[in-house]
Amino acid sequence: MIYALAIMLPSVALWIDGQRISAFLNLVVCGVSAYYAFTLTMFAPLLAGPIHALILIYLTSATRVGRRRASTPAGMPRGHRRPRDSAG
């Protein structure tokens, strides 16, 4: 759902995702790209804002998943630990 919102309203999607500074920068990107799109009659720059939002939302979601995986050990359940070797 957040990706569909990022395509239609990129700054709002970034704001909802918790990226306040990126939402403001996305407004600037959308404004500059709209200026160039309408003065040069090329509509490809209008895709800069949604692409910027999609990339940022994807990267932050991947970072959250990576943090979750890194906090739990892969091989053992959370409560089980191997006994230490008593060498020495």
C-alpha cells in the first residue's frame, strides 16, 4: 500500500513512513522536475519524485528487516544456549 502511495503522492508516503527530511527534499525534487518538465516539454523528469520515494521506502524497509534478522541468532532459538567448554 505504501508503494502505491509513493507513486501517486511521494512526499506524503515518505512522511507516513517516518522520513520527514526526505519528504521535504522530495517536494524540492518534484518542484524542480515539474519546472523542467513544463519548460522543456519533456515529461520524463516528472518521474524523479516517485522514483526517489520508491527507492527510499524500499531501502528503509530492507534496513528494518535486516536489523530484525541481525538481532536474532540464526541457528538456535532465543532461550537456548550451548554450554561453555571447561578447558583449563
